[in-house]
Amino acid sequence: MAKKNNKKGIGSIFAGLFRNQIFIPLAALLILVVFNLIADPSFFKITLGQNNAGDPILSGNIMTILNNASELAILAIGMTLVTAASGGQDISVGATIAIAGSVILRILCGAAGPRPETMQAPIIVAFLIACVVTMLFGAFNGALVAYFKIQPMVATLIMFTAGRSIAAWINNNQLPVIKDVSFGYFGNYIPGIPVPTPVFIAILCMIIIALVLKFTNLGLYVQSVGINSHSSRLNGLNPEFIKFITYVIMGLCVAVAGLIKVSRISTINYSVIAKDIEMDAILAVALGGNALGGGKFSMTASILGAYVIQFLTTTLYKFEVPSDALPAYKAIVVIILVVMSAPVVREKFGQLWKKIAPEKAVKEA
Amino acid sequence: MKKNNSLKGKVGISDTNLLLTITIAVFLLMYVSAVVFLGSGFTKPQTFFNILNDNAALIILSCGMSIVMITGGIDISVGTLTALVCMSCAVHLDYNGGNVITAMLLALGIGLAFGLVQGYLVAYLDIQPFIVSLAGMFFAKGMTTIVNSTQFNVAHEGFKALKAIRIYVPFMGSINKKGIYVPAYVEPGVIVALLVVVILFVVLKWTKTGRNFYAVGGNVNSANMLGINVRRTKFIAHLMCSLLAGIGGFVYFMHVGSGSVSHAAGAEMNAIASSIIGGTMLSGGVGNIAGTFFGVLSLSTIKNIVSSLGLDEAWWTNITVAAMICLFLLIQSLVLLRKNKKK
């Protein structure tokens, strides 16, 4: 396909680009950047300031975007795998983030009541336990999907319904507050480092998944199961187990996102924490041009999609759109994007381009 | 099981009927055991009618959801669409001097507009229904705030009169503690909901359009080969779902009598859950409106049982509901897995 395009000249390369998966999030990002450049170039200004504690921090819209999109990018990793393998989405992530946060706070508070002066356990222990718990919930979802053949959205509806209630139950509906400043390092700034920690955590997750995809067969297996689980069974794969494992990985992503979420505010609000984040995560996957019906996926495109969503949100805030009215504008942008990327429309774009293209190709020749 | 099961429909029991039977059986079992073991509240017919009163809107929403699910799609915008309808009607009545009739038309219009756009995007542009309705959900949520961001009760006289209408059910009343006979009643919304259920039941069972929904949901390719207009069928399904959400929105509005951003929050998930409990499968092709009706009743009965058991902590309701969805899903899954193995 690529060779063919090269011969046909620049017009066809563009037509090919239209069909390339990463084109959609990249184009969306580019449009947003250009829009902001024209509207107000100071959008991109990054200043070095000081926070309340007197530590140097970088601030600016770009930093806000990178910082706030961290959880979403991490979730997009898990969601992409889940979508690709099982052909469905996990809608329970918001609720399980509440569980992860609740578990972390419960362990840190220990027996000392909801507002301990010092942490009762090391953060790493709390985090690891939260990982185990969310992976167990992931395994529950995965088992329903893989072994009982229940559609993913329906299977995860169970945890979606129960998750926040379980989170409240874990802490007896109290609101624990961690006063220790070191707990806030994961969601805010580590003294002396001017870049918010979530950015590093997100980058770390991306590096890990990139290495995993490069050096293991996970990506290949996930795609083949998503494309045709029957024929991958004939090729010696275990489709059930692969579907199952993607949900467990999703659980791990949820634990990391949960740690960042509770660390940001050092406490938890069961009904509000990570609300609707599952929808944004699915949107990130869809904006990345991945088929929600499973099969081939592009991790880069999904992660880019997550940043596009955050970029859009920050841009809208910049133009003083009230936070409650935000979804309406977001919906319009989403519709424009998905219509642009719809196969039917893209086909027409491609044809249109070919009509214009021959002249250019002749000129080049 | 006989071999030509799929050709001779009367031999053996179809997936749809099997799941429907399970749902109705579980609902009856649940309600009877509630009457036997919990007594007091559940023995009064009014308790049952209250379940209907509280869930009339949900019944209508779930019916629409079932249709879309039967065709293999999904619509998660119905909950926020309900909130949008409530808020628009409330503003229309109180601030823009509208009357009840125009408010009804407004509700239908909003539903119709959403249905046309979403249906077109899903059916003719081949965009995944989940994403389309996700955008619809965001849009409705944002628009509700843009229309009006504060909660307020409607003061319009005509609407108040409509809201106060009670339809008394003969012979179903009970005698309260003071020995006075209290007649049982339902709200007008319940009548609308029951009408919707009956009409859709007939449509799905005996009309060409209704059978097309099943064919498209069962297998798009074979439906196409049978000469069914797949795109139009999907379009109609989504149009009907949003239109029903408009009707359901007005029924909800009649029940609560106020406009608020947080109205019907999570109703789409309740509607999906009810449809599933009622035996509709998200993969399409299997489902029944009667089942959906009992699904809503089961869902709200279990909520009532939990609250009357004295488990006051807020989390128990959600956890039991989730456990119940889980139970139904496992039953369905096991039944179908066994059936497929037998073939």
C-alpha cells in the first residue's frame, strides 16, 4: 500500500495519511494548537514560579494539560488493551479508582482513625495492596467477560454499580485525611522538581507499556484474539486467558491512577472521585481511531487521544466556559471528530483528494 | 433438543422466551417472599403501585433501550436526555409562559431531534453507537446547564393540576391505622408507561418493523441478504429510543415536578440493567419488552426489600443491585452456554 502511494505522488500520500490511524488524534491536536495560537499565543507560555511551600514550580496551560491528563493517559493504556482484546469497554474504571483510593487511605490510616497525625504504614505497602485489590476486581470483570462470555460493558456494569458503594464501605463512609506532606508528592510536586509528579508517573507507565509491547507478544496476541478469537485458538493461543489478562492489566492501571487521584487532594470523595473518567478513557481510545469492536490497536494514538481530550478541556476553560456546560462543547468537538474519522466520510474525503490530486502529481512529475 | 430448532420455532423454547420466563419467575419469587417474610408494607397493593409510580419513566426509557439493544446497539444518552427534557419543560412553563401542551411538544421535539441526529450518525455514517450516544450524553448534560443551572420547582398552575391527577384503582385500597379506607392510586405516567409497553410489545412481536429489529440484531449480513434495509432499521431503532426518552423525560417531569441538572442521573445504566435482567442481550437479536417491564419491577423491588430490611447504610442498595445483576448475568450466561453446547 505504502509503495503504491509513493509512486502516485503527494496527493495519494495525503489520501493515505487520511487512512492512517494516528492521523485523527494528531490532526485534532494540531487544530487545537493552531486555534490557540491564533486566539491567544500566551496560551503556550510557561513560567517558573513558586508554590506556597517556596519550591520552584513550572506553571502554564501546557503544564496543566500534561499534569491533568496523566490519569487519563494511564487509563487509556489499559482501556486500549481491553477494547482490542475483548471488543468491549470497561465502564467500571471510575468506580474501581474510588476503591483503589479508599484502600490506600484505609491502609495508611490503619487503626488510628480517619485523621491520623502520621501515616500508619509505608505508602508503597498501601499502594501494593491497592494494586492487588484492583487487580482482583479486574480479574472478576475479566472472568465474567472471558469465561462466562458476558459482553464487557454489561459485565463491568456490576462493578460500575457497586464500586463506589464498596469504596465507601471500606472506610465505613468516613472521609480519611492524610496530613503527611510526603503522601502529596505523588499527585503534586516533589520539592525541588518543578514538574508535577503525575507527569513522570504517566511517562513511566508509557515506557513500561512500550517495552512490554516491544519485547513480548502481548500486543500481537491481543490483536489476534480481538480480530478472530476462534482462529487464534486454532493457532494455539488461549483467547480466554488473554482477554482475562487485559482486564487484570486494566486493574493495575486503575491502581496507579487511583494513587494519583487521592494523592492530589490527600483525601477522597467517594461519589465524585474520578467521576465519568471511564467515558473519557473510552473516548480517548475512540479518538485514537481504534475500533471499539476490537482487533487492531495503536497505543500511541490512544495516549495522544487522552491528551487531546485534556487539551480541549483546558482550552475551553481558558475561554471561560463554565465547568458544568463543558460537556456540551466537548460533545460537539467529539461529533465533528468522529464524523471526520467515519469510514464513509473518510472514503469521500479520499475520493475528493484524488480528484484534486492528479493535477499536482502532474506538476511534480 | 430437536435438530431443526431454529426453523420450527414452536419446537423447544427460544432464547427470548427462556430468558423471559426466568425473569418473571425470579420477580414473582422475590415479591412473594417479600410478602411472606417482610409482610407489612408489601402486603398492601399500594406498595406495588408506588413501585410503578416511581418507575414509570424508567419503564419507558428501558423499553427504548431494549429496542436499541435488540438491534445490537446501545444508547447511553437517555438519562441526561431526561434531565434536559425536565429542565427545558420547566423553564418553558415557568419563564417562557408556555402551557402544558407546548411543553409536551417540546419534550417530544427534543427527543426527536436527538433521535434524528444520533440515528443518522449510527446508521448512515457507521459510527459506533456507544461513541455517538456518549457524545449525546455529554451534549445533553452540558445543554441542561446552559438552559438553566439551578434547581427549581415548577409553579405553573396547569402543570400542577396535571401533576396532581391521581387515577384510583378500584378494589385495591387498604385500611390505614385509623380505620379509614385509603384508595390505591397510580399516576398518569403509569398509564403512559403501560401503553408504551403494550404498543411496543405488539410492534416487536407482530409487525414487520419489529421483526426487522431482531433480524438486524441477530446477524446483520443475513438480514441484508433477506432484503431488510439494515440502515433504516437501525435508524428507526435509535429514533424510537430517543423519542421514548423524550416521552419518558416528560413522565419523569410529571413525577418530580421540577427541573434539575442532577435529575435521572444514572438512569441510562438502570435502563441497561433492567433490560439485561429482562433478558435482552447487548449482543443483539434477543430480547422482549415484557421482560424489560419485569426487569424494571425486579430492580426496584430489590431496592425496596433492601431498604425495608433496615440496611440503611447507603451502600447496601447499590451492592445488592450489583449482586442481582451479576446473578442474572450468570444465569443467562450459563443457560446459553449449555444450550449452545447441546446444539
